[in-house]
Amino acid sequence: MIALPTLRSFARRSLTALTIACLPLITGGWLSGHQSTFDTKGPVAKAQLDVFYVTLWVTGILFVLVASVLAYATLKFKARKGDEHAAVPPQGHGNPLIELGLIAASVGALIIIAIPTLHNIWYTYDVPEAEKATAYEVTATGYQWWFKFEYPHEEIAADTPLVVANELVIPAGRAVRVNLRTFDVIHSFWVPKLAGKVDMIPNRGNHLWLKADEPGYFWGQCAEYCGESHAVMRFRVIALNPADFAKWIAHQKENSKAVTTSDPKPVFASYTPIHNAPNLPGYSDKFDQHPFEAWKQQQEPYASASDEALIQKGHEIFTAKGCVTCHVIRGGHAGGAPFAPDLTHVGARSTIAGGLLENTPENLHRWITDPNGVKPGNKMYHGVSGMLGYMARDENDNWTPHIQVDDTEARALVSYLNSLK
């Protein structure tokens, strides 16, 4: 016996579940954000989306059939007034035809899902044989909380590959094999519009492959909880046509800009610093809507002359404050540590702070003066592996300031780092 309120509750739950299950089909045209898996731009992501849709359709049809039969049985055989002593309706259990039919239908549904699933597991695992000869190779290494990208076949010196941070530039229309490594804990490499997520596991090599159908700018994200600032461990993938990619590689192999003090003309000093704003958005609306154009513009030399005297001051402060201990700037500062981003051409990147902030003077000033407020727990603030950061522990094991950067020094550092294009 099923009471009417129970039936109504079941109907509401069924309608809600059906709406949620069909939401991707109903709203497919709307789900096109920066990290949407429904707006694919490469064959790997497209294959994975196809498997999802097959699974969704099969399970959606099963849901509708089962819910319909259940609703029919509930309505037809519900207890009615005066039925308290009525005979029990004929029972359908034990019918071989029905039971065998349900087993066959279940097996058939699994086979329908399994065929494209298995095919795409093999397809997405590694670069297809037909494309291996022309595939490009890079190595991605996860850190708390940023990504390093190495180009093993693009050497800047003997046995020294080109290294960049947080923005992976690849050739469009060409398969790219990404070797996945980690420096510390488990991370996960995920570029939703190009490929699914694959873990970066300590002491175990892993890999994935992806291909961008056309030039574009794609959001990436660490998809495995890895510590305090996991949610803001981001990166970008920029796909360029072959000519632009070759040009970018050639420029990245060059050393940083030489520092001089001739003809000082202020250009970077005219911004308003941002202080104590941990919840302030990291991107402007213009950048958010047109990131690829913003990245291209970032590659161009500044239209007006830079303040060379201020840049020189920033160069000196970079050394005096100990930044050189961790960061490499080829042609400007040697040394550095393996856990800190290479800053040789940081001025040409569209983002800073591990993809968290748009690369503007205001945001760079904000990052330099308050790194822990922007990305809590980062190594620049707390230090790592015996190297001191902005803070250090005293004899009582309390955190005390070690590196302090005031607004004037930060402005000079911003000028210097912005000049590195």
C-alpha cells in the first residue's frame, strides 16, 4: 500500500533526477566557460566527451524506462479505499522471459557503453601511431603550487633544455606528448578543453597527449588536492600556428634584456598599488573575455620607452633581497633553485602567481608585497629546503620577517620584471 503523499514525493524526486541527468543535453550551448568539458577544442577531449554522451544517453533511457514502469505499477496497483481486504494481484516474479529479457537488456546497455569506452581508453592513452613521427614532446612538473614546463628538444645550451613556467606554448594542429612529473606531492594535470586529467605521482613517470585543433588560449588546473593553495594552482596552454610557434621558441631561447641606465622615461611607475585585497579578482573583464589577444599583446615590446634607471634599480634590488637565490633570469641572474619559476621572460607571460593573476603592474606589485595573501602557504613566503623566504623561524620556532619589500622597492622590481620580455 502506497500513500498519496509518498507517491507525490517519488514523482518530485524522479522529475528532479531526470532534469539533472538531462541538464548537459538541455544546456549544452550554455556550458562554454573557460574550463568547460562540453566545449572541446581537440581530439582527445572530443573523444572523452563522446564517451560521456553515450553513457548519458544509455543511462538516461534506462532511467526513463525504469521510472515509467515503476510509475505505472505504482498508479495501477496503489491501494484504494475499500481495498484493505482485496485479493493480492497476480505476481510477476519468476517469469523466465521477463528475467532473461532484463538480463539481456542490461548486458546490451553495458556493451553499448563499453565499446566506445575501451576504444577511447586506448586512443587517449598515448599519441596514435600515425602521429608519433611528428609529435612534439614537453615535460610538465607540478610544484606546490605552480607548473614548470621543459622542452627537451629545444636546448639553450648543451644538455640544458628550455624551461618556462605556468604557460605551456604548443604548436596547433600537432600532437603533443606531455611527460608528467612532480617535485613534491601528487598533482593532476588537466586542460579541460584539450584533454582529461592525469595524475603526477612521486617516483612514477606518467604521461598524456593532447592536440589543439586551432590556435587558442586554454585554461589548465591541478585537479588533485595537493595542499593549502591547491584551488589556485593553475596554468595556461597557448596553441600557436607553426610559424608563430617557431618564432616564440627562438625568442624564448634568448637571454633576458640587458639592463642599462640610458634615457630614463617613466612608464611602469604610474600605477596604483593594490594592498590587502585577498578576494580581489585576478583578471580584468577584457582579459577574461579575450585572453588570447591579451597574450599576443603581452609578447609585443612596450610602445613607449621604459624607465631604464628604475629597471636598473629593480635589478639591484632583485639581487640584494635574495630573489636571485631561487629564481633564474638568463643573462641577468645565474643560479636559482629547482623549485622556483624561471623568470627570464616573465614580462611576456599573460599571468603570474601560478596562473592566478593577470600579469599587470598592479597585480605584480600585489604579488611581490603580499605573496601569502594572494596564495597562502607558497614557498616564496615560507621558504623551502633550507632556503629562507619572506619569513624565517627564530630560535623559539616562531615566524619572523626575513625579507621585507616596501612600495618603493616593489615598484622598482615591477619595472625590472615587466621589462623581461
